[in-house]
Amino acid sequence: MFGRIVVGVDRRQGGRDALALATLLQGVCGGELVALYVYPYDRTVSLDEAGAVEAVLHADLLAELDEELALAGVSARAFVVADSFPARAVQAMAERHGADLIVVGAPHRPGAERVLGGDVAAGTMRGAPCAVAVAPAGFAEREPALTTVGVGFDDSPESSAALRLATRVSAAAGAALHVVSVATGTVAEHEAAAIAAGATYEAVGGTPAAELARRSCDLDLLAVGSRGHGPVRRLLLGSTSTRLVREARCPVLIVPRPSVSAAGDEAGRSSAAA
């Protein structure tokens, strides 16, 4: 279900967490792995020296990235790029390679430097062209497994897209699927959607981000939809997804709202199948 996965690797713990999650998802869902290391421009280097210095630096960093992948036992296409805004570089790589998923690491602690420098988890989600998975701090030190997949659901187009993807991931992994409804609405409709997806269902009160973060302790992956406006299939940050990537104990999969054309194509396929 994932043709290509772009993972941000920074040769530190956050990058290793992201790489571990990307490898887990690739093993379950398939796809080619593209590893990307982003380094900032060196503004102290003169224009005359920049070309030679960058060529040497690029080669050295690419060798280090290859070594990092080898130590992790991961096979991936490795790329090194210079960009002052790492999140922008990750998004550009995903667009260039037609990626279906971007994987990055979360902060190790409140206020800590994020993977690839700066808050790249949030920056990558803001306008990403595809789904984004965020690995929690220390994920690489665990024994990665995918036995229980959760979904935050409120019957919106965004959460419905998250439910569809989570259903496919859980089926591929042979994992249990659990839907958590944390928004106001018709509970019966939410439960019906969960049952139709072969999932267990739970309706809770409270703040969505807080309740989902609390339940993440019992999950191996939590899928939520991004806030969407209009037909463009891009991730737009909402308060729930922003808070979850910092507080969830399990990996968080942020799914973009389907475009109008994609939704129409899917409806057509469903009608034909019926």
C-alpha cells in the first residue's frame, strides 16, 4: 500500500527512531525506502569555495549515512541535501519521488532539538503531500511490533481517510483494530463505521488529544486525520495532531484528507464493486 517511503535520518537518536518505524511499516506494507539526511548551508564559506567544499561535505555525509543504514541492517536509497529548512527538503524529496509516506522522529523531550534540527515533525506535517508517521522518542530501543492499531474517529472526511488506511495496515499486519471516538456526534454512526471496518469501538469524553494520547500507551500505532480545507490533498496541522506527536507513547500516523477527485474515484470503485 506504500509504493515509496521517505524517512528523515539525522545520525542521531531521533533519526534512528524514524528509521526503525519506517522499516517496520515497510515490512508490513511494502514499498521502497528512501533515506534522506539534510544539512544546513554553511554561510561562512565564500562563493568561490562553496562548490568544492559542498562536494567534499556531501560525499562524506553520504558515506556516513550509508554506514548508519548498514548498522541498522536497512536497505534504502540514500540521499544527502543541503537546505536551511529541513522540513521543506523532506517534503520536496517526497514530491520528487512520489512518496506515499514520510517518516520522521519526534522530540526526545519538551524543548529538545527535533529530528534534523528545528521542529521538523511539525514542519513536515504542515503541507506534506502525503501521510506522515512520527516515531516517538526511544522507539529504536524498543522491540518494534504492530499488533494493535488505533484510530481517532469523528466521522469527518479526515478521520474516515485515517480509518481506511488504518484498516489496510492492520489487515496487512494481522493486527487488531480499535476505533476511539472522542468528538461529539452520532455515536451509533461512529460505532457502525467501526464495526464495518472490523474494529472494536470505544466512545469517550474529554479533549481528543489528551484522550488519544492516554490510549496510545496500549497501541502500537495511532492513526488520525489531518485538518483539511478544500480539495487539495495536503496535511494541515490541527491542535490534536500537533499535540499527539509530542505526547503519544506510540507512533502516530497523520493521514491527509482525500482530494475531491480521489474521493470520487474511490466512490466509483466502491459502486462498481457493489
